[in-house]
Amino acid sequence: MGTSASFGGSAGQGWTNARRAAGRLGGAPTAANARRAAAAAADALAGWEDLPADARDETARPSTSPQPATPPRLIYPLPAVALLGLPPLRSLGKMPSAGVGGGGSRRGGGGGGGGRGAGRIRTGRSRSPRRAASAAARIAYAGYAAREGDATALAAIGIDIADLTGRTPSQQCNVILNAILDLPRALQEQELRAASASTLIQLLTEDAALPPNDVVRIFVSNYLIEIMTVEQSATLRENGDGIAAERILRQTVDAVVAREVARLGNQVSANDLERVIGDTLERARTILAAG
């Protein structure tokens, strides 16, 4: 669990308090200490940057990471309601009918490249619930399309079904993430990618397709836990049984998120997937912060 065991944590009194609470949890991994550690981390996230889903991070720099031998297609930047205009999937129901980027539908598939310029979702050194929700919604949509072999839906978000055919779920996950997320440079981008990967692998490998409610629950828990682990894991592990502490911290977060998702009822529509993920992230954070 977590993307970094060596990172010392972000600056600021809020995260200092969160690490102190994590130290107490590491020394005594109890439910009460887990609630306090989760509350301190959630409180430190208060006011986390809530930028538009397609905003560029000012601190972003061109990636120096080696590119895959066959570079993935890039998606055309979508509006904050990320799924507008994509073809309907049986798993999610009918999608909104508004077009993306103007000028009718875009098809991937067939012929040579020629796709319009594109930018993956970029987080940079900020944490944004709206950008996380936009990424998670697109990734979930791609996961459902991959399960169903829906080449048209995959092409609409810049993925050629041929790049998924015959590959393992882990390989398919990497293709989808590379098409939707910017290559990670900052820890905050690694958090989002790790949470998305865990959620997508589960979506791809379950015998039956996950209901959208479960996608919301799994992603929100994964993302909050990734942030907490990045910020608090070093202190957790220095002060006692880090494995037990991380386990009970996850149980604490999972329980809060599950209660919030249960309030949504039996179904989340495709139209609302992005909005519901963003709202649930902030509601869960607020509840956790209240202890």
C-alpha cells in the first residue's frame, strides 16, 4: 500500500500534526488512534486545490521518463463533465448526447494516426478532487469498455482495442492509464495513478462487472489511503508495527467511505459518475476530519 516509504511528508502544520498522529498509531495500532490519524490527515487536506479537470499545473515540466516502445494514443482534453458524448455501454446505461470538442463524434480504430493534439489529465504537485474524479470516471469507462470489447467506446477516449487484445489485465491496465493519465513525475501524480490502477485491476478481473457504486467506493477509499500512506507511512513504520497500523487505518477509511456510498442508493448513473466521485471524496474527507 502506498507509493513511497521514504518520503518525509509535506510541509505545513497540518501534515506535521498528521505525522504525529501516525506515530501514535504506529506505536499503538488501535481503532481510536486510527481515527485520530485519519482525522489529522483529512484535516490537513482541507482546502485541497479544486481546479477544473482540464487545468494545467503550473509546476508541470516535460516528462523525462522513457516512453513505451509503442506510445499510447492521447485523449483530446474533455470538459469537466468528462464522459460527454461517449457511446453508451451496457454496463453504464445511456450516456449524454452532447458532442466532445465540437464537430461530431471522433472515432479511433482503423486508418493511420491523425488524431488531434491531446493532453492527459495532469495533477502535478497539487491534489484536486475534481481532477481525480475526472480521471477515475474516464478510467472506469475504459475499464467497462475493455471488459465488453467495445472498440467504439475505447476509440472515443483514444484507446485502440488492438492494444488491449491478448494482454493480461495488468498490461491492459497500463495501456489505459497511459492513455488517460500524464506520466507521473510528482508524488501526487503517483498517488492518483496507484489508486486508479488498484481500482481498474479490480474492475477488469472481477467475474461480473462492478456496479458503478462499487467503483466510486473502491476508488475513493484507494485514493484517500494513497494520500495518507504517502504522507504518514514513514512515521507509521518508524514507531512500531507499520503493517498493522496501515491495515487499521485502511479499515477506518473504508468504513467511512462505504457508509457515504451507501447513502447514494442502489445505482449511480454514467452521467453522474464523475460528479459523484468528486462529491464523495470531499464528503468522506470532511467526515474523517471530524473524527
